[in-house]
Amino acid sequence: MNLDPVEGQLPSRRIADAVRSLITAGELAPGDKLPSERELARRFGTARNTAREAIRLLTEEGLVTAQHGRGVFVREKQRMFRWGNERYSRRTYRETGLTPFRLEMARQNKNPRVEVTSIDQVTPPFDVAERLNASPEEPSVLRRCNTYYADEEPIQVVTTYIRWADAEDTLLLQPKTGPGGIYGRLEERGHTMTTGQDEIIARMASHQEAQTLDLPPGVPVLEVLHTSLDQDGEPFEVSRFVHRADRAGLVYTFPVEDR
Amino acid sequence: MNLDPVEGQLPSRRIADAVRSLITAGELAPGDKLPSERELARRFGTARNTAREAIRLLTEEGLVTAQHGRGVFVREKQRMFRWGNERYSRRTYRETGLTPFRLEMARQNKNPRVEVTSIDQVTPPFDVAERLNASPEEPSVLRRCNTYYADEEPIQVVTTYIRWADAEDTLLLQPKTGPGGIYGRLEERGHTMTTGQDEIIARMASHQEAQTLDLPPGVPVLEVLHTSLDQDGEPFEVSRFVHRADRAGLVYTFPVEDR
DNA sequence: CTCTACAACTGGTTTAAGCCAGTTGCTTGA
DNA sequence: TCAAGCAACTGGCTTAAACCAGTTGTAGAG
């Protein structure tokens, strides 16, 4: 492995630059192990901390990940999953029982698998309560936590909040709720989706999300807050989708109306 | 300032936890200066490097920013700008000469200011060339680089690529192109937008973007790749919007069609 | 009064050393 | 043969010290 020093700059940058160019040149392929911190330090004639700083820089860039006790490895090529809200109709909704966002996910996901973490009754977080118009007298909503896998890799964490109109209506709490899923049950109860809204932000993963999604530190996630409105314009469901952002993109299409 | 040590964990985490709870409790307000690294180390009985590591953790979380020679400061409250593609028609397009994304930005931005960095003729990057259907014989497109400010804060960097049909058509290169802007000129040339697409990903800011957007290290950006299609379904414009993600969200609404 | 120069701060980087904790493969003993 | 245990690796974290590079206020020169 050729690790010629680069001109100028700080020692830590020089090490990072040398390793980075090995990666971009393909001499270090995804999955390959880097020289150890101690070895890098020896080759560049620096202290171990300086080599360590170089690896921190590369980790921040998302090029490598460190594994305690094993070594530092070049990260796998980033594969993009794309999701969006094209081609959506009420009929699609009735037939699939899926919101546009979930539908697009189901379309493009070759080996989808859902793991239901929990279903329970909770007080929603502030941003969800706001979008659900949840009154203070009725603070409790139904919450379902899922993890979605694609090819056995965790790809997104979904938390769904549903307005809890009837506390006795325990059917919604069942994991398998029948044809059309939980949305079929909601339609039977008079909640037909007529329009929806997706709000998208990028942020850093929380500690727990990073663990669930098997993310290295310092990687952003895409959060989509999906709100479904019923025939009265009342929100009846809010879902929070958290994607690993290095693997997930979103596609939105819009027609230009002719008025 | 009360900086009681917290139980358990590593020294660097304990310092970070103590400072974080001061911030969330409001005892350290946005804009306030933290104790210096040396002072933190003294108070917690650790080496300066350990206090430094704690500040690195808080910086990664986006809670504080360090300024060389001045100190470490609590970051300002994060203000969200929301943009989206609601309520868009051809008439709006003709009247404003703005694509949906730009329009929503103009709507919600109280003190918008645009700084045109450059207008030139270039070979587009791979992802843009793909979306523009740019053939290898016609690799050159018109590129315009802008920086958008809101209340004098840099909020997004925009790079627009336009298919360069006529190399002699230098009017498009002018900063002020007349009523309807550059889109008005495009419509005169037979490019009327009929539909569009936004692709959204989250990623880390490049070094240059971080400088332009005045971002601390380790903060994600939202990138929107906006494609406009003309009456023949041919793409004629691709814009890359890069937002500072801690201040920018996106809102997309979709009606459920009745078929 | 103004401007310069400096002292005293701030964070930024590096060194060299030590210990801890996870991983891996080999040796050794049953 | 097999499994336990150990040695030798890996990264994770901390210490203590040094020097560099920006910032800021002030003392002193003009």
C-alpha cells in the first residue's frame, strides 16, 4: 500500500488526505481494513493521537467506520433507496390501505420486512400533538413503533400516531388488524384520507436511532413527518419516518395545474 | 454557574452532560459563552483534552460552536424555514417566472436577498447531465450559482443548470434578463414547464458549502435536486438547492385523486 | 486624543505515555 | 477432538505538557 506523504497542511490532514486518495482511487475497496492507528502513526512519523485524529476526520466524512477491537474499515458503497408520493389515488388507498409514502416504499423495496417493536397508548410528543390537533383533554393517542428492513438491513424507523377516539376500540391495537391493515379499520370508522402532507427535515440521528439503524456516529438522517387528513380536513394519523440518510432519498413529483 | 458532576459514565460524557443540562434548563442561553476549556478541566478535575472532547461532543450535537480565540458559545435557537410545492399552477408560473420550490421560498422569506456568485457555461456534473438528458455531443450547459439570504443570514446555495440550445443566445447569461426572469426567456424560446420533480437527500456539507453557509462542522444539509420538464416531457432546467438543514425544512402536500 | 504594541486570554494541534475493553487466533490441557 | 484460556492484536479514553494562532483590552508612546 502506497502511502506517500502529501505536501503542506497539518499532519492529521496529510494522513487523512493520503488515506482518502487511496479510497477514491480504489486501492482501498469498500470493506477493506485500514492500517491500524499505531501503524499509520509509525508510517507517517507522528503520535498515535494524530493518526487517530485523521481517522476521526475520515469518519466524519462518512468514508470509514471504526470497530472496537477489530479495526477501521472502508464503508460500503452507498446504495440509494428512493421514495416519493407519485401516482396516488383514493382507489390505491382503498386497495392497499397504505399512505403514499408507505406505498412508494413497498413498491421499491425488493425484500421488505417489518418488525413491530411496540403498540401502545401514549401522550404524543409536542410536534405530533400539534399536527393531530390533540386537545389537552384528550392527550392520549395510539402509537405503533416499527422498524423496516430492506435485504435484512435496517433502513427506517417508523412511529405512527393515531387519534384515539374510542378508548374501548382495542381492535386497532392488534398487530394484524385485517384486510387493508390499520387504515382499513380507520376507514370503517369514518376516517377516509383525502389529502396529506409530508414535512421533511435533515438532522443528526439520536443515540437510539443510531443503534437501531446500525449507523456510524456523525451520519445525518432524513425525518419525514407524514400527516393524513380525513374528509373533514381533520388530521387522524401522523407518522414519523426516520431514514438512514446515506441510503435513502425521496422523490416528489408535482404536475403544473392549467388554471 | 452550577456545574455539579453527574454520576457514572466517562469524564468527557459527564462534562458534556453537565453543560447540556445547563443549556436545556436555560441557565446558559443562546449566545452565552461557556467556561473556557482550561476552566472546565479545572472545575471537573480533568485534563484539558478531556474537557475539549466534551465540547466536541456538544458541537457534534449542534448545541454549541467554538470560535478560535474567542470562546465556545451556545448556538442560537434553531429557526425553521419551511418550503414546499403547494398551490402551483401554470398561471403562477407565467406571472412569477418561478419554479414551485423557488416560489415557496419567496413566499415565506421575509427579507430575501440573492447574491449571484457566477453565471457561466460548463460541463454539468454527472447527476445533472443524467437528468438533463445532456448528450455527449452537447456537454455544455448554462450554470448560475446563487446564494440566498434570509435576514442577512446565508440560508441556501443554489446552482441552476439550463440546457444550452443556442450557444449564441447570450441573453440568458445576463444577470437581469427582463420580466419573468430567466424562466420568462425560456418560455419565449418554447420551454414551458408542465411538470416537475424534486429529489431530496440529506448529507454532510462539503467544506466549501460549510464555509458559504457559515455552518459548524458536523451539521447535515438538505439537498433538493429540482427538475423542470417542458411540454414535450423534456427536462430543460435542473437546480440544486443546498439548505442549511438545521434551519430549513420542506413541506410537501398531495391531494388524493378521486379515481 | 489616537494609535501601536503587547500581555493575557481564547481555541487548535500535536506529542508521548498509559490503561481499558473488545476481537481473534493460537496454545494448551482435559 | 474440543474447549478454555491466554497472548497479541485492535480501537477508546485519558493525562500532562508544549507550542501555535486568533482575539481583546489596555498601557504606553507619539
